[in-house]
Amino acid sequence: MTTLFRIDWKSLMALDRWIALIFLLICLVYGYIAFFSMDAALPPFMKRNPI
């Protein structure tokens, strides 16, 4: 039963890749929030308008 909980550390992602993934997700979320909040603050004729 003890082999069920053994962790194979070689198959896990390295710590630096986890940090990079979290940083990338934070940047993407910040970018979407910034884009839509800035778009909402624009005057009506400058907002994104699908043709």
C-alpha cells in the first residue's frame, strides 16, 4: 500500500517552470482586466466596434 503514495519527482515539472507558468497566468489575467477596464473608460465612438 505504500507504493500508492510514492511521488516520482522526475515526472513532475521543475519548480522554475511552475513559477513561470504562474507568472504567465498572472500576466494574462492582468492584460485582460486592463484591456476591458480601459475599453469601458473610452468615449463611445472609440470603443471597439465590430464591423
